[in-house]
Amino acid sequence: MERETKEIVLVHSKKKVVVRSFLTEKENRELMRKMLGDSKVVKGEVAEEGNRADELIAYKDAIIEAWVISVDGETKNINETLLEIPAKDYNQVINFLKSLVDDDEKKSL
């Protein structure tokens, strides 16, 4: 399925990041599996377990893997590439992806 993409130019590194405009339900479920891992879900809430720092890192990695198509035209090692840019640029990518996730959730309501 062909779908629209969005491009952002990072403020400091000037790298161009191309992302999907939405996730399919299949992609969304895979993302949830990666994010939640072995966590217990009780009545729609994730049980309080695990190391919060590791969970946050895994969450960011999973989000990037699901949404980002390329960085400066490169489609391999995207997470590693983004870890090597200035932290402000990395956060710009994460915040942009969060806005896409929020928009996607609002549309599904």
C-alpha cells in the first residue's frame, strides 16, 4: 500500500527525516508488542513493573523503527544514525512523531 509521507528538516544538523503519515493496524500492533514486551496489562492499564529508563529507551527505539523511513535518504541503521545527531534534533524527531501518534489517535475516535 502506497501512503503519504512527511519530511522534516532538523534544526541543527539539517538532516532530512522522512516519516510515514500514519501506521497501519498491523504496524501499530507490532509497535505495541515491542513497547509492552512482557508487561502485564490489567483492565487496559500496564502494570507497574520494570526499569522505567529501559522502557523509555525501548519505547523511543520502537517509535522510530515504526515511523521513520529514512534519514538523509539512508534507510538502514536509522536508530543508530539518529543517536549520533545533536540531542535537540533527536528530540525534534521524537516530538514530531508524538504529534503524529496523537493526531492518529484523535482520528480513530
